[in-house]
Amino acid sequence: MKQAIPSILRNRIFQHVLFWVAHLVFYATLYGSFQENYRQTFFEELLYLPVRIIFTYFTLYYLLPRFLLTGKYGEFALWFLGSSFLAGTLQRYFSYNYYYPIYYPQALADPFFYFPKIVKMFVMIYPVTFTATAIKLLKYWYTNQKAQQVLKEEKLQAELKFLKTQIHPHFLFNTLNNLYALTLKKSERAPDMVLKLSELINYMLYECTSDEVPLAKEIKFIRNYIDIEKMRYGDKLDVDIRITGEVNDRTIAPLILLPFVENCFKHGASEELSQSWVKVSVDAQEHVILIKVENNKTNGNGHTRKEGIGIQNVKRRLDLLYPEQYELKIMNGEETFLVVLTITQHTSA
């Protein structure tokens, strides 16, 4: 029984019937209170109700969508005034033949087509018509805003998915190149790299489907990636990873760190440095995640270094996922390249 009541209230026909009953009772009570004659005013309002209903629905379902909402304001005004005059004439007919003979016989002295009386009749329709029109326009605006929001969210999700598809092939291409180099050398580390690579692919395919992932898993992913790079460069590469704060209680957008770490090797260790180093630090505080990624490079390389697709994608993803909630600093120095990413967010429950 309790579930049936809300269901009835959501019924469109019931809502319309309720609106007209409320209109009838309100005006019959309001005008009846002036002369303490509720029976007379109820009869009058009931007599005019059919014309008001027809005129209101004609406005809502014909004039509104056909002219007003399509920008044809001149045609709307002409149709509205014409139909108003017709509705006023119909109300004048009911008054002249059914209401006046009972309650105001003296009013029959005026001719039926008395223009001031007809104007008065159709002006009396406007309050209820304007009220219904305002409700209809408000509903139309709300529905349109909701549809626009859905389209915006769908576009956002589509763009995020597109950016992820760009990240995956880009990353896999570089990693497979590393694996190919090891197989050419017949390195014993190749099987370990294949295992690490399978873990990375598993993470990207099955654990990166949501907007955010546990920060601890993202860090583990980065560690696996760095292990692969260390297999390639061996002793010429020194990596320092520092994790502080409550990483187990925090979440972050998946694959956000990868482009920055990847660039450390692309523009650091791969630049024929005799000794290269990479530093990665993640500090997870109550409302802030501070990430620093730094690497050394050859002198002068920073002046010609261009921003790759990975950095461009991660910037776009940050704009979409953390609007006005992040700060990204990229410092391209003479001998080092430093990225500092600050993400402000609430701790996950």
C-alpha cells in the first residue's frame, strides 16, 4: 500500500487531474469567500473549466512546441491572441446562456458579441494557462539540462577512454622494444621481463577500468615498470623510490604516473649516459598526494626536448578528472628534469 501511493503520484494523468481539481477548488473557494456564496462560484468555475482546459492544452502541446520553442515568436503571438479570442467567445457563450439567466438576468441586456465582455472572459483564462505553461517550461528546461549533462558525461567518458587507448599502445611499444633488445643479447633476464610485462598488461586490462584505483596498486605497477627498465640498463641505472604517508587509504586515476616515469628513461638512461639515475617519491597526506619524478640527462638536452604524447595525454586526463584540484610543475633544467604533481582530494571512505 505504501509503495502504491508514490506510484500513483508519479502517474501523469493523475497529476493533470489533480492540477485541475486544485484549480477548481482554489478559485471557487477564493471568489466564494467574497460573497459567502460558494455554490454559485463553484458552478461558475465548473462551467468555464472545459474551455480553460482546452485552451491550456492547445497552448502547451501545439503553440508552445510548434512556435515558441522554435523561435517563431510572431506566429506564436498571432495564434495565441486568436485562440484567446475564440476561447473568450466560448466562455461568453456559456455565461450568456447558462450562468446569466440563473444568477444575473440583467446582464442579458448587453448583446452577445460585446467585445469588452469577451476580452474580460479570455483574460480570466490566462492565470491558469500561464501557470501550466510555466510548469511545462520549467520541466522542459530541467529535462534539457539533464540531457545536456548526460551528453557531457558521455563525452567525458569517451574522451577518457580514448586517452587510455593512446597510453596503452605507447607504453607497450616501448616495453616490447626493451624486451626485443634483451632477446637479441640472449639475456637470462628476458623471462623475468616477460613475467613483469604480463603483470603490467593484467593491471592495465582488468584493474584500470574505473576512474580511480588504489594508490598502492598504482605504485606497485610503477615498481614493476621500473624493474623492467632496470633489467635493460643494469648497473648504469640507479633508481630511488620513496613512498611515505597512508598510500593504502588513497585512490588515484590509473596510469597517471606512468608517462612521467617513462619519460625519465626515454630522455635519461637512453641518452647514452655513463651513469643515470631516477628518483620517484610519493607522499600521501590527508587531503594531498604529492608526487615527484626526477631524472638526470645529458647537458643541453633539455633545450630541445619536446613534450611527447604521453605527457600531453596525462595533462588532458588531469584536466578532466581533477579540475581545479591539481597543480603540475615541469622543470626542464640543464642537467635534470623534474616533474612535481600535487593532487588535492578527500580521503576515500
